[in-house]
Amino acid sequence: MSDLLLKSFELTRNNVVKEIDGLTESTADVQPEGFNNTIHWHIGHILTVAEQFMFGFPKKSTHLPFNYLELFGNGTKPADWQGDVPSVQELTAQLKEQLKRIKEIPAEQFNERLKTPFLGQETFGELTSFGIFHETYHLGQIHAMKRIVGATQATK
């Protein structure tokens, strides 16, 4: 089971990285009409939520700056950003590094029960599966936004 989850996570994460490869900051920071956030936000959100699910950020993991919760946590938006915001390139490097750490999670951990179920997920493996779903959802948002922003920029 853990091998399947890790392969799925790796496949999803590699597709996220491929989708954002070569993306300019100006494109990543456009908020298309009808969308709540930017591609830049989605990248940071994927990173931050995966760190929460997989490593217990911010209580058990110090791999990301604490302010990532204020920038990319649930309910946040770029319009409210203050202070130092990491670049898309920095976030992309952190996504790659995070994947390496995820692939090192011991197989037995996926069978561990969560102290408190989360959205119906009762084991760490189920939470990992939900994390893959979450990341894939945001990958779709990035893909759609990239196409819309690209089409809009082409007509200018």
C-alpha cells in the first residue's frame, strides 16, 4: 500500500513541477477573473498543505517558514500578503525537496491511526491519499489558470 501511495504522490508532484516549469512570476501572479487566487498562491498552498499532512507542520516540522501558513494556508489570498513572499522558483525547489522527504517516510507509518480523524481519514495512509487528491485538485486549477492567463496575455 505504501509503495502505491508514494508512487501516486511522486507522479502527482512531478506533474505539478512540470506544469509550473518555466512559469514567469508575472504569469504566476495574475488572478484571472472568476478565480480566488493566483498560480503563485496555489504552488505555495500545495507545498504548505502537504507539509501539514505529511509532517505535522508547523508543530512537528520546521522545514518551511512559519509565515507560510499566513501566506498559503486555507482561507488566505494574495491580496492579503504582507512581508516576504517566496518566489515561484523558491517554492518549486521546496516542492522538489519535500518530495524527497516524503519518499523517505517509513512504510509502517502509513498504517498508523491518526490521533484525530481528519475529514473522514483515519490512518496516515488515508490522509496521504487525501493529500494526493488535494494536490491533484490544485494542479487542475493551475493548469486552467495557466491557459486562461496565457490566452489573455496573447491577445494584448
